[in-house]
Amino acid sequence: MDTMALYIGTWQLVPELSLYEFGPMPTSGVYEIEPAPNGVQVRIRWTMQSDGPEQSTGFGGPTDGVPQALPSAPSAHAPDAFSLTHVNERTLDSAALRAGTVVAYARRAASADGTLLAVVQEGQQPDGSRFRNFQVYRQV
């Protein structure tokens, strides 16, 4: 992976430019993507209400697109593996897999000038229909 990738950085959510088809939209958020040995480390923090508690998640690994096993899944519907793919200097993809099938996907694409990061998340709703959420972040 090129450590000069434009998606590397700390990004602040711009809620007014984000669109959600499924789930509540965060009121604030920070997306951090950093180089790590053999890949990248991604950390995301967000709040659902201005006075609500902060939530967070993180993951990382090689950006070669090869699925990495996850620890035992908490349910039969939870992913059992994930992959990260460095598409090009502006784009980082990830996929969550269950039994070898992609169940969720996200693409992070930095603007040509590196000031904005668009994140598209796709997945399956509980009723089986598909959703797409779109977020815009500004580099901090």
C-alpha cells in the first residue's frame, strides 16, 4: 500500500451532506485511517445525538483484498471474515463476509484534492432488502 494514499488521514463527518437509507444518521463522527504494518488501521467514532454517548469501532489489516478470519461470530448472521482492498491512491474498499459471501461492503473515496472523503456503505436490512448509506467527511 502506498502510505501517501489520499484516504489516509483524520476526517470529520459533514452530516448535512450525508444520506441514509437505513438506520439513524450520526450527528457527529470522526473517521481515522492510518498506515499500519502490512496495511491500514481504521477507527471510527460517532454520536447519534449531540448529548449522546460516543460509540466506536475499529479494524485493520492488509489491503490486498484477501479475507481475514474474524474471531467466533456472536450469531449465525454475523460476519466471519473481512477484507480490505487498496483500489488506488484515492480509494479503499472493505467487505464483511459470512461463509465466503459478501454481506456488507464499504468504499471510501477521497476527492482529487484530498479534502473530502466519501463513504458508501451497502448491506442487507433485517427484512432482506438492500440498503446504501452515504457519508461525507472533511479532512481535519
